[in-house]
Amino acid sequence: MSPLLAMLAAGSLAHADIRPMLREQGFDSQLNGREQITYAGHIRQGRNDYQVYVYRGDFRAAAVDHGVNSIIVILNGSTFLGRYALGLPTECQIRGQRVICRTEGPRCPGIIEFTTRGPPAEIWFACDVLHFEFGSWAKH
């Protein structure tokens, strides 16, 4: 894919509804219409293009709303690669090979640095260790 074509495809994903893809590919958080999914940007690594989204959802259990937050990674516009489950909601943007998110303080950065192999398996994010949870495609 040419760089121009990749940029155009990434730009169109900013407004795409990824919910049907997430449902089909085993996303295990609620997709009940109460969630917000925002496009943070994309990171290019060789032939792969990683689109990054921030998910904020909630579900009702025992008459109480519970928040669920994630950073979702889509591979090449068509595969739910996986996610990092977050304790608190955040806003993120892409700078180079990094996903930079707002966190509570400077001592606890919210940065995910992609490598040539994509998103790291484990990160230190907002003073917590988070593991990348692969989508269902990797479990088969």
C-alpha cells in the first residue's frame, strides 16, 4: 500500500463505526449503544498500520453503572488485534510511534510505545502494569 493510500485509509477510519467489527471479532466489553469509541490516530510499522481507539463504556449490574475503559488496537483497518484494559477513562493522541494519554500526574505517564512488532505485550501505564489482551482471532 502506498503511503498516500495508507493515509487516506487511516483518515477514513477516523469516522468509521468499528462496532460491527468488534462484535464479529470477539470484543468482550459492552457494545450496547451507551459506549463512546473515539479515534486517537494510527501508527505505521512497515507493512502494518495500527489504528488506535479509546473505548469508554458502561454496563448496569445490581442497579449500579460500572465503567469500562480500553485502548483498542485495530490492525490494517480490518482486524481487532486487541486492547489494553484501563482503570480510568482517558484521552489519547498519537505522536510518532507513541500513544500518549492523559493521566493523573507526571509520575505516572500514560504512554504506549509501539515497536517494530506492534503494541508491546506489557506496559507501565498510569502507575499500573497492563497486559495487551489479544482479540479472539489469536485464540483460535
